[in-house]
Amino acid sequence: MVELARGQEDAREPVTEVTGAMDVVFKHSYGEHYDRFYREMRDNKRIVGIKCTRCGGVLLPPRPYCGKCYAPTREWVALSDEGSLLTYTCVHLPFIGQPTDPPYVYAFIMLDGADVQFPHMLGEIEPEDIEVGMRVKAVWNTDRKGTLHDIKYFRPV
């Protein structure tokens, strides 16, 4: 038999369940690096990265320090909206927060001029026609809002 401390309730009591919905509204600040990155895409249809002061790597998305050598970044670099497909996966099952209804292809792309991969979706191609190493180009949305979805998807070149 388990002895309870004074004032402690019996742990064998049934759990009470309360059902309902709750909206959690919050604001998130991009910070100066993401702010410029998204403004460039929205206003200029241009992808920008930032160069590490120590190793010279061009980071995308831009950030205040290099993830490899932890040195600060300073020099902004305009990148191509074309690149090479590094890897991909076909998404068939729905989950919360998906950018589109399945099926779709999610890919990692090495944009020309960048030293890190850029994740995005592929379009205008059937999964059986995709090849690692193929060249792809961004297809821009006409109604850009300063988010990653300003690029609709990448298509084969």
C-alpha cells in the first residue's frame, strides 16, 4: 500500500479531461538578416546570401554568423535563382503545416553562388523524371509577400 503525504490527493483518482480549442496568436521578428532576405525576394525577385568573414562561405538563408566557423558575416551576395538538385523526397501523406496538398516533391537545391543547400519544392516535373544533379530554376509568385513562398517552386531548366 502506498502512503500519501499529508495533503496529497490519491493518485488513483480519474483524470479529468477538458476539450476545446485555443488560438495562440503571436508575432515573430525576422531580425535584420531574414528581413533583408525576404524583402529582396518580395521586392526584387532576388535571392541573397551573406558571406562569412573567415571561411568565405556564402550562407543561405543569411544569418549573423557562420555555422561552420562561428565567425561573423558581413558581405551581402546576390545569388542566382538557378541551381543543381542535390536530393529530394516525394511527400504523399498529409501533415499539419504543409505548404501544399500531397503529393509533392520536396528538394534540397544548391543555388549557383551559395555554399549551403536551399530547401524548397519542385514543380512542372513528374517524380519519375527527376534526377539528382539536374538543373532547376525558381518560379516566382506574382503576389509576393516577403515569405519563402514568394518562390512557388523550382522547375527543371
